[in-house]
Amino acid sequence: MERVIRRISAISEFTGKAASWIILPLAFSIGYEVFSRYFFSAPTTWAFDTTLMMYGAYFMLCSAYTLAKNGHVRGDIFYRNWPHRTQAIVDLTLYIIVFFPAMLALIWLGLDFFWESFVIRETSAFSPYRRPIYPLKAAIPVAAFLLLLQGVAEVLRCIIALRTGRWPERDAHRLDEPEVVA
């Protein structure tokens, strides 16, 4: 079971790290827009749409990686003081009742949302550049599928915690803990 968790988490880590490279062209496009707008009084027609879409893709495609690293926000004022088995019961219940139905709906509706946009070659109405937006809409079902897959790993973690009374270790450091290089 732990091997399955590691494999799924490796997929989430790979896709999250790959998608994190979106931050470079995002930073470049924002920087270019600021530079051209304030130094040359020549704003671009493409920067708003481009940065909005890149940030949306970045946010969505890195979400499974964040789940794999236990980096999502959690209101844990009570949760952190509960025994591991109680935490696992709560997590497992919420994954089954809320998470999986939401991800399945997001995949189903996201595919439909993307397909309709792709068929009509939908473009953004917010700028004169008219950037195609169906590539961003494709990220919705992809991100939901990656989250669903990582959710399976999290359910397996819950099962292990229920059986053993302890959470299995995650492969890497938490997101909020900086790595120490010696």
C-alpha cells in the first residue's frame, strides 16, 4: 500500500514541479508589461490575458503536489490534538463524502467546459488580443484528475493510520519547511 502511495505521490510531485516552471514566463510577462507601461507608456494588449491564464494553470496544476506535501490550508485548531486514528477517520470520511464527488464532478464538467470552448475556439473577451482560452480550460479536468489520483493516495494513508495508529511518513519535506543544505 505504501508503494502505491509513493508512486502516486511521485506523479503529483513530477507534475507539480513541471507546472511550477510556469512561474518563469509568468514573471517575465508581468515584468515586461510593467516595464513597457511605465517606462515607455506603451502597455501591451496581451499581458493581462497571458498572466491571468498562466497563473490559473499554475495554481490548478500544482494543487495535487500541494496535497501530496500536506500543504493545503487546514483549520486544525482541534484536529492537531486528536489521536491519529481519529484524524484518519475524519479525513477518510471527508474524502469519501466531499472530496471524491467534487473531483469527479470537476472532471466531468471540466471536460464539457473545455470541449465546448475548444469546438468554438473561444477567445478572451477582456482584451483586444483575444487570446484563446481553451488551453486554460483544459487544465481544469487535468488538475481535477491529478487531485483525484492524489486523493486515492491520501485515502490509503488514512487506512494505514487506522490500522497502525500512526500516519505513514511522506517522502519529502513539508512545503513550509525549508531544506537545510549542509
